[in-house]
Amino acid sequence: MASSMTKTQLVRAMAEKVGINNKQSAAYLETLAETAIKETKKGGVFVLPGLGRLKKVQRKARMGRNPQTGEPIKIAAKTTAKFYLAKVVKDSIAPKK
């Protein structure tokens, strides 16, 4: 399996594709991440057209098991985030047969 792209590689690839310098590309990437976090916190969902959506979700409290001892433990409820891919992305990565 190929290794994933690093942040530096992503910044360079975006800069080359758009024709800007690496510093501007890195600033764009940081702004996009900050905006996604802020909007998801505030509204519960952030849509990135053509890629997917980041959504704030509530996990219920549940019973789990300590893997070392096998003892049942209570896992508290918490808020987390999930990323849902857009249909076009799913179909282009893994087309239906």
C-alpha cells in the first residue's frame, strides 16, 4: 500500500496546480481547516462541495469491556465528528461493478 501524502506534499501539489507559491497554498489549507472546524462547532455540519461533509454527532453512553482484564466498563456519552464522503467521490474511488 502506498504511503499517504504529507501536508508539505499537499501544499506543493496545490501550489503547482493553481500557480501560487507554497506559502499562499499553506495559508489556504489552514484557513479551510479553521473554517471547517468553526462551522462544524457552530452549525453541526460543514459541507465541502464535491468532497463530502463534516458532521458533529453525539455518541450514546454504552457498556464496553477492558481488553486486558475482560471487566465490563461504562463508556460515557460524548460529542465527536464524522466525515461523510460525497457520492461522486465514492463512485470515482470504488466504482460499482
